[in-house]
Amino acid sequence: MPRLTLKRQLLLACLLILLIPWAGLQFVLELDEALRDQAHEQLARQAQRLGRLLPAQPALRALPGPGQRVLYAQALDRPLYLDGYGDDWPSWDEDTDSAYDHPVSPSDPVQWRAGTNAQSLYLLVRVRQAPGRYFDPGRPDRPHAHIRLFLTLDGQALTREIRTPAPGPVVAAAGPGEPRGARVNGVWQATSQGYQVELQMPRPDLGTAVGFEIWHPHPDMADGYRVLGDMGHDAHQRLPRLLYPDTPLQQAIQPLLATGQRALLLDDHGWVMADTAAPLPEDETDFDALGPWQIVEQIALNGLRALLRHFQPDPVQLPEAAPRYRAAQWPDSGLVRHGDSESALVQTLTLETARGRPVTLVLEQSLKDILALSGDALGRVIVRSVLFVGLLVLILLGYASWLSWRITRLQRAVAATVDADGRLLRRMPDNHAGDELGELSRQFGVLVDNLHGYTDYLESFARRLSHELKTPVAVVRSSLENLRHDVPAAADSPYIARAGQATDRLSQILQGMSEAARLEKSFEQVEPEVFDLADVCHQATAAYQSLDPDHVIRYEGPQSGCRVTGSPELIVQLLDKLVDNARDFTPDGELIEVRLEEHGPDWHLEVFNAGPPLPEHLTSEIFSPFVSLREGPQDGHLGQGLQIVRLITEHHRGRVRARNVENPAGVVFDVTLPRSV
């Protein structure tokens, strides 16, 4: 588990503070949902009110009856240039079929598109068959390609014939006995597959009969003609009825709309009869006039609105603007989106007209006001609280970092005053801070100074005690010697022998107490040199074997080439202590082995003895002073030998450890020394 530092604790506290804006965000989301539900209810009530008013409008009374065909003319926002091409028509594609009020087969030879403005009706007809024969003015009765146009103007049914001797401008000819007042003109253009005709005529009234037929010469027909297309007279001699967005109808709906609302009226085939809106005022925020804080606030508010959109239900995707919508595209209520615009609430209502043909009222409400109400009112509070909390978090983290740095510096200063042996190396640095950490640092300084004096006393105590006891011990020893010479009978007394043995043990204890202190002081006078560790170990091991015939002492390792920087005399002293310690614990006749091995950048000097295993809890403590595992009347051991081993090892920038081994069973003391380059 990671350590819970002060910085992490403050970070957790700051994260808990973030619950405040999170709770505010949850409230805003609930408010947004409540406002949308309320707006849905208001939109439904408004749709009901419009549904009661609209059936009385003249445009709905003029609708075609059930089952009657429709010729739909799309509303045009500008006059068209008559040239026989469709490139200036809205949403016209030269490679696709036009839209009918029923599906069109791709193989149909006739496509068309109608459009209207306040004065004129435009018709663009594309025929994908060769005309066969053009009109011959010298032989007018000869079958030729032409278009028959059927209009109803001022309650009078008219027929106009569009024919031409060659591609170019055309003017429709009136039928026999018909008035010539309704002028129809246009342009006839030849294409690679047939021809196109673009016509302009006076706009007939909504719901009146309008149609056209394409006549081509055909020798197999009785009258010499074949009729293409189906927008003329059907089997019951009925023409399609003209349908287009009605401006008076839109003007009647527009005042009934609230700001941000849009109303569409669709016939039973989805053709748009009215499309009007009460747009929202443009956002006139001038970022150049805002201050830095206001700019940050506006950016944050926009982000909050985007977050609200993210949590809203997915809207139904619809075209940006179309003359016709499929009935299945519109949900009864919910959210819709036109193209890349903002989502809007929608409510649909089916109306019955006087002619029996149903129409659909689609009422939309922009969510921008709702987003502004739920996002701006509390959004500003949330945004400001988030910014404030963010700034507070940064300040707290900065303060925590500064406080953690001060504590870490105090920790390092305390750690630097004590070495691995617990000796005090230096005083605490002065700290003049007036807070609690400054006072704590000064208290540590006082404590370190007191410990330093106490440690100096303890370190000098052994030397002074050894110095002071040497003279009495020497007097006792000399007195015992004199007693043996002066009183020969007393020399054989066991009491004299015991006193002599005790005196010798006391001398060894005093010598061990001062040996470690003398060794540390001698390090300052030692000049490091490069020597062969293998040669030192080999010669020292041979000397140990000659002095101790009761044990098997041998060396395993290279004979030369093991370069180490340091003092060979100190290494010999280290080996003396390790081998002497091994002899104390190894039974007679058993093995003591000195090994030297290379491990990467280090030499491993190991001393193995076949003695009893070490207790696991003491494998790291036996190198401390006054720790000994000897039992019984040993000759004055206070555990100083292995401490000297550790001091010499650390002087050579190495490390020492002890471990038990199983094959062969025994104990290994491992001294790691860095190799000399």
C-alpha cells in the first residue's frame, strides 16, 4: 500500500471539495430535464391551439381531396434564369430523378421539377428519349414532339402546346378556341439522351388542376403519337392538383409562434405546405470587449452547454431544409436536429381538413433558451465555483509541495547528522522560521547537540576506562608474580591460578574495548594502495593453517590478479578476526575455508566454517558492538571482533553479511569489495 504523504492527503481533501461543483452539475442536469419536460407540455398545448385554428385557413380548404394526385412546386427564394438547364434550381441533380408524390422508377423516361414564387410557376422537364421529329411549320399536321400543358387560371381550364422546329427559346401556343392571355415561355435544350425544357408561366391558385403530357411521334399508334409521363390526364380524365408552400398560411402561423419556434405543415405525402419560424435573436457577444475573466467564463459556459447536450437524449436526424419529409421521420414528441443545427423539441399533431385530406402539424422549439436558462443561471455559479476550486486546489497543492519540501529537508538534515553506526556526524543547520516546523527543527538541533555530547562521553568512556584500569591490572599481575617467587608454596595454590586467569581475561577485555576506537583513528593515517587480494588471502590462509593444526584451513580461489585498492594490513586484520571467529565455533578437525570469487564489478571474500547455524534474527546484528554468540567461559569476548570486520569493510567501500548454508552445512561470512580498475 503506498504511503499516504501529506501531499496526497491534501490532494484527497481537494478532490472532496470538487463534490461541490459536481453536485451543482447534477442539479443543472435535473433542471435541464425538468425544463425540457415543461417545454414539451407547453409545446403540446400550443400545437393543440394551432390545430383548432388552422383548418379554417383558405389554403387547407383548397387542398386536393383524398386520392387526388399532387403536382408539388417548391418555393423559390429568387427568380430563375430560363436557359433550359437545371443548375440554378435548388437541389436539382442532373444525374438523379426528380421527386414525385409517389415513387419513380429509375427507368422512367420523364423527370420533372416545379418551383414557384409570388408571381410565376416554373417547370423543368427532362426527357430521356430522342424527340423523333421536331415541329415543321410547313407541315403543322405532321406528328412531332411537343409538350401539352394544362393550367387553370382564374377558374378557366387552359391548354398550351410547347413545340419548336429546333432547340432554343419557345413560346407556348394556345389550343383551338382558347384565349391567348396566359403567356407560357421557356427554352428547349437538346441533351445527350434526349432534351430538357424549362418553362415559366403565371402561377395558378393553390389546389387547381395543373399537369403536362409529353407527346412523341410513333408510327404504330392510331393517331401517330405516343404519350410519355403520367402528370397529365389519368384514366378518369383527372389532372393533378397544384400544391406549394402558401405564403398567406405561413403569415397566419408566424404571429402565433413564440421566439425560437418553427412550424411546418405537411400534407399526407410529406410535402411542405408551410414552413415558418420565429428565430432567436443573434448572439451579439463581443469577445473583444470582454475582460480575461469574462472570456474564461464564456468559454466555460460554452463547455457546460456542450456537456448538457451530451447528457440529453439523442435527437432524430433530419435534413437541413427539404421540400418533402417522410412521415416516419418525425417522432410524435422528442428531440430532432436539422443537419448540424442545434437540437430542438418537437411535437407533431395530425389535423383533419374540410376536404378530408389529413395534414400534419410539426411544431419545434429551440433548446437554446432552455440551455441558456439552465446553463447560464446556475452555470455561472458552477463555473465560478469550479474555477475557484481549481485555483484553491492549485494553491493547496503548491502549499503542500512547499510544506513537504520543508519536512523532507528537515528529515534529510536529521538523517545527515547520524551515520549507520548511530554516531553523530555534525550539528543541525540553523533554522530561523517562526512556525511550528522551524520550532521543531530547533528542538531537533538541541536534541542532536545533547546526544552529541552524550555520544562523545560514551566513545571516550571505553578509552578512559581502559586507560584507568590498566595500572591496577598491572599491579595485580605483578603482585601475583612476586607472590609466586617469594612464597613458592603459594604458587601451586588454585586461588593464585584463578586470580592470574582472571587478570589475563580482564587485560583482554580492556584491550578489546580500546581496539575498535584505535582502529577508527588509524584509518586517517592509512594510505590506500593497489594490491593483489588473492595473494594476501593465500598467504594469510597458509599462516593460519600452520598456527592451528586442529582445523583444516584452506584457500579456494585465484592465485593472483585480484586487484583491490586499500590497505593489505587492514585486510589481513579482517581475515584474522573472521578466521579467529570461525575457530571458536568450528569443532576440531572440521573445515574452515577462505574463498575468493569474482561477481561483476566486485570481489567476494568468503570465510566458511562448519559450525552451528546462526539464529536468523541475529544475522545482521552480530556486526554491532557488544553482540556475541559465545557461551561458557570464553576468553574475554565482548563482540568487538565482528564490529572491527564491519569497520574495515566499510573503510574499503564494501559491505559484509553472514548467512547460513546447507551443503556443506555451516556459516559463511561474505565480504564484498569493489574491484580496482
